[in-house]
Amino acid sequence: MIDAGIKKKINDVVGRDYVLDSELNRFGYSYDSSFIPLLPENRPDLVVLPRTAEEVSRVMAVACEEEIPVTPRGAASGRTGGSIPLRGGISLCLDRMTKIVELDERNMMVTAEAGVRTIDLYNHCAAKGLFFPPDPASWKFSTIGGNVAENAGGMRAVKYGVTKNYVMGLEVVLADGAILWTGGKAIKNVTGYDLTSLFTGSEGTLGIITRALFRLIPMPKRRGTLQVMFRNLDDGCRTIHTMLLSGIVPAAAEIMDRTCLEVVARHRKTELDPEVGACIIIEIDGDDDTSLEIQAKGIEDVAISCGAVTFRAARSQQEADEIWAVRRGISSAVAALAPHRIGEDISVPRDAFPEVVRRIAEISKKHGFTIAVYGHAGDGNIHPSLLCDLSKPGEEERVHRAVDDIFAAALSVGGTLSGEHGIGITKRPYIRDALGEIGIRTLKAVKAALDPKGLLNPGKIW
Amino acid sequence: MTTALKQRHDMDKKMDHDLLREAGRMVGRCDRCGTCLPVCPLFGVKGIEATSARGKNAVTRALADGGLEPTREALDIVNFCLLCRACVDTCPAKVPTDEAMVDVRQHLIDLTGGASTKYKLVGGILKRPGVVKAASAALSILRRSGLNGLFPYGMAPEAYTRSHFLTAFAGPAALGQQAPPSTVSVSDRSKVAYFRGCGMEMMFPEAAAQTRAILENTARLREPGNVCCGLPHLAHGLRGDFLDLARRNIRIFEEADVVVSDCASCGATLKHLGSFFADDPAWKDRATAFSAKVMDLTEYLAKVGYTPRQKTAAVFTYHDPCHLVRGQGIAKPPRELLKAAGGFVEMKGSDICCGGAGSFHIDYPDAAAQILDRKRRNIEETGASVVVTGCPGCLIQLAKAAKASGGKFKAMHISQVI
């Protein structure tokens, strides 16, 4: 519990309006967008909404002294429970830290506070012709601090990589309240351990990321969107694989199955061609229209040779936006199909993608669950969504067995548990299989060195 | 009580008890992704999870599943909603947060022993058409009861009338451009009726008169004398009254072929009546048939090919009432009409709620003022001289914004400028 004296100290740091302690306000910070149920609640004892790194530092100093657990949070759009306060304590919500501190055009870098929404950072840079590529499906509402802490991926990873490929430096408030700066604007930098990489993807367990420095690249001059329909997922996977081997690297290559297409059709009140069983959406970019035309033609040829049913190129920006909006909303739309949805985030070597998709179809049949499949086919990251009703007797046990099989399939082809969502709470039981004893021991050693009291985001990862 | 009345009473009650379960079912589709966060105007000004659509849905689900107690704080949370549907529009799973909020309000109010006295009094006034018609009488009751804040009478005298508008904008560009009389001929068979909204009657009678004038140009207008659409009752835990008013309106307009509303909120409510009687075999078909006849003024005018009575030099911008753009999917017809009546500039965030939201601006003046301030800046950025809308609730807010802008623009109902 946090007594009145401690509350007063924290009020003095951030101001009374930014400390929430009523029952329902605390309830609001007890969940994220993972499938961890709302009940029983994981309510924090206190919600603190700091505005500056200095305030974060002073809150951490109090928490450290009083040994209060602290769980950092942005928009709570994470899918693995990363921002859920498992042990009560403080939910440290950084969504008021919304300043884009500096856009350094000469060095093509940008510095932003943790609470800046991903899309706002993208637009801010795009206005100057600079490109910040990481674009998780949630980019309209996710915050950049969470993107770094989870090392978020996105649609464009196939060509441009993930968040960590752009992080040049970080401002981190450590467990005792000290403020650390890592990295910097020098492109080559081997001065000491690479702490920037250590904190990137650390899921709030090593420090509170309050500010990040990112490198940018020039904005592609032209973009195009293609939508190709297939009879089945296999033809779609084969198209993407053949396309990549032929030397065409699209900015994004997404796949979705019949279940996903049906939910889209239902929302748009349209009829889905009964012949269609899968869809791929591709973004291509380049310097001019000719470059786009060459890529589009190449992709069309490959798609037709792989049995494409229809091939459509978006004719306007609005049409392209609509196609991508559908893709971005798929996860939540699919989730609404059943009382519960267990969403996974496995990632496999690119050449194993068709194989793992086939195995998921077998797992679906074997356990009798609908498993909707969509994901980033271009980079081997797939999101199988298992649809179930956990209120049915015995269902939970069957779900566990099916999920075990999904992870086993991913690991057996050389893949991993999480491509872009992190481990959080939901994948914790499986991490030993993925990393082994020595792997876990090493993670724990790092944790003990940076957070000896175990206050930062307790109960996560292992 | 007669048997029929008793049955109806029981049915209304039964529905009340099922409301929380129904709301829980609706928000059960929410997977808490957060897509609604950037579009929720209240989360935009408060920044606290429980003020967002996601936060309210989570509270609703936990209430329905028995994890949270039905407290005063819970009622405060569901009351703090504009019912603007911006979240529903953007939601990948189309969770109807507004409908869920209305249901949970009713449920919590039933539990805690009835609607607040304030809403009962206002609801009572709006239920009596005679009183609404005598707008000044209604307002004097409100003033005597200290409730005049709900209907800011001070707004009406400041309202900008059609004649002011024509005087101001009949400049050189308008000379000789008097629009020809409307060429529309509506067949004698279509019986067109006007639905007089309480807000239009009480606060903007001049605009309501213009609606009548426009409609009389297109058809022989009928005014069977309706009662309140019931939205204020529904939104504040007086569901029984709402259903009662709905039945009366359905009966009153049974003879009409088309029911035209110049209030976005009335129109949206009336268009949805069918769904409220889905479980009531005696009223289901009548309610559905009634809803199908309801049209917004601009929707009707687009259908009959109406041409504005004049084209002036005025430059308009348009504010989409939530209950028109999302409640009825109407965005194009009013813009087309305005383009035919003068210049038109689209404003940024034209479909974001103005903060009026029925009596929300009275209950939560600070939040409403912050939302309105953003709206005012967006209007000013267009350089337009008149902001036009199609809802008396919005018009109250926009008139405040016009005043705050120091005369940079006027606020008017669409009937006054076409």
C-alpha cells in the first residue's frame, strides 16, 4: 500500500491533478490490449502522470526509497501485458510527455519524448521529407516510448527493419532515479557497452525510457499499394517468397486468410468472392513512377504464375489508405469474432513462412479451433489468432495445448516466440524453451545489476 | 392500470434489468486496442483512461461481469460521454460505446433510485408539447426553477437571423442573382410532415420558421403536432418516458409518408426507434415503418432536388453534428446545399464534436469549453464568415464560439442560409 505521506511526496513532484487514486481511475490503468482478462483486476495503488524526465526521476527516487513497484505505461496498446501492474504499486503513465524535442535535418535525426504518438513523429518528419519507417499496426495511438521498450515492428520491416534499427540514443531514468543518456548522434560509436540496444526491447524492466533519439532516412518519392487475391494461403505465401527471391523487395508484404477477409466484408457490408481464400497487400516504393511500374509488373507476373485470382493496384491515395486501414484494423476486428481471442506473434526465418502457415492449419484442425492467420509475410512474422470461449469447461486446457503446438512449430523451424510484441506476461511460460537456462540466467544477471530491488515492471518476461 | 398498460409497463421494466447484460455484451467485442483514444474528444482534453471510450467500455464490462461495484463513481464515468460516436466510427470491431453508455446510465439510475431531479424536471417539461410550444412559458419555468442554464435563453436574442444574414451578404456579388423559384414539384401523393424539435422551437424559432418556409416550397406541409423525440429522456435514465414519447410520435405520424427533421439529434433518434421496439411485438413493425420515413432536412432537399433561394457572397464553413454525420451518415447533402448558396471552405476536424452534446455542456462546462475552443480555432482558420450546422444543440455551442471569436464569424442553422 502507498500511505498518505508517500502520496504527498508524489503529489509534490507532479501536481495533485496528475496523481490518480480513486477506485475506477486506478482500474483504468489495470489492463492493456493483451488477452489478459480484465478480472481479476491488476489495479495499481496509484497512477502517476509525469510531464518531464526530471519528474520521472524524482518519482523513481521515492519509489526506490519506499520499495514501491513501478510499471511504466504509454497508451497500453501492447499485446502481451507489458504495461499491466502485476504487483500493484505505481502505474507510471508517460502519455503526457508529448514533445518532439528536435528535428535535426542536417544529421537526419529526431529526438522525441516517450509519450509522442508514433504517427505524430512520422508526420512531423515527413513534413520535412524525412522518413521514420517503423509503423506498428497501432501507430495512430501507440506511443514511441512503448515502441522502443517493446522494440516494435510493423508492416515496413521487410524492407526497412524494426524500431531498434533507428534508435541512436536514449534518455533512461534508472531504478534509483538517476538519469542516464546512452548513444548519440555519431553514427559509429563503440564507446562502452551498447546500452542503447540493451534498453531497446527491455519491456520496462531495466529503466524508464523517457526520451529517444532516432535516425531517419529520406522519404521515398513514390508509393504504390497492390492487393492480390488467392484461392488459398499457400499460393499467397509462394508469391511473396518467389517475389523476394527474384530481387523485388517491397516496403511491406502482408497476408491475411479467409477468416480475416470475411470479417472485413461483414464490416463493409460487401460480399466476398467464394473462390477467394487469402489476400496479400503489398506496398512498393521508389524514386519515380517507372520504378513503381516495373516492380508492380514483376509482382503481377509472379502472382499470376502462383495462381492469383485477382490483382489490383490502388489508383488513388484514398484507395491505398482504405486498403491499409483494413489491414491495421484486422487484429481487433478478428478479436470481436469470439468471446476470447488468443493472439500470438511468432516469427520465423523467411523461407520457413509457408511451412509454418501450413502447420498452423494442421494445429487448427487437430484442436478444433478456428485460427485466423494474418501477418507480415515478407519478414516471417505471423499473428495466428486462436478464437475460443474460455467459459466453456475444458476449453482453457485445450487452448494451452494448441498454443504449445504453435510455439513448438515456430521453434522447430528456427523461429522465435515473439517478433514484435515482446514477452510480457502472456509468453512468459514459454521463454525457457526459447532461450534455455543459460539465456535466462544471463537476462536475470542484467536485471539484478540494474534493478537490484526488483521494482521495475515486476513479474514480466521470465 | 389496464392490462395492456400493465404489460407494457412490465416490458419496459424488464428491459431495464437486461440493460447491463446487454451493454456488457456490446462492449465484450472491445479488445482494448486503443484505436479510439486519439478520436475521443474527452480523452483529448482530460488524458485520463476512464474518460476515453476504451476506459468506459472496460468499466462497463467489469460492471457486467461483477468485478466492479455499481457506485456513484461508475455513474459519473458513464455520464461523462458526449455520445458523439467518434469512437464507434473508428473502432475496428464497431463497438457501440454510445449505446452501451445509455444502457449503463439507465441501469445505474434504476439501481440508485431514479434519475436526478434536474433531468426529471426538464424531461417533464419536454414531455408536454403545449409547454414547449409556448417557449417563453417553458423558459420561465426553467428560470424560476434555477435551471435556465440548461437552455441558455440569452442565446436566442443574440441569434443571427435570416434577415440579418441577407442584409449583410446581399452585396455586389449577389446582385441580380436571386435564385429562381424552386423547380421541384412533389407529387400530391407524398404527404410531407415536419417534426418540430424542442430545441428548434424553444431556442431557434426563427430558424424553425425558415425550415417551414423551405418545406412549404416543396410540398403541402403537414404539422400534426408531435411530442419530444425523447433523446434527453433516454440519455439520462428516463427510458420509460422515452418509450412512451416514441409510441406517441409513431401514432401521430402514422399518416405521413415523409417525416422531415431539421434537428440532427431528433432525426437520429427517430431513425433508430425501430431497434428500441425490436422485442415488442405490438410496436415492432410500426416503429420500423416510422423510422424508415424519417429524413433529415438536407437529405430530403437533396432527394427533391432543391435549389437554395439565393446565392450570396457569404463564405460558409460547416460543422457536422455527431448525430447527423455518424448518427445518420449524412455529410454530403448539407455541403452541396452550401456550395450552391455561397462560397464554401472545409474546416479541419469538421466532424469532431463541438462539446454541446445535449446537456453535457451544462453538466461539464470546463471540458465542453476546452473542446469548443479547438472547434473555434478550426472555424477561424477557414476565414469563413458563417459557420453552419443542422442541430440546435451544436448551434448553442457555435453561437458561444462566435461570440468568443469577437465577431470573426456568425453561427447559423442551415435553414437560414439556403
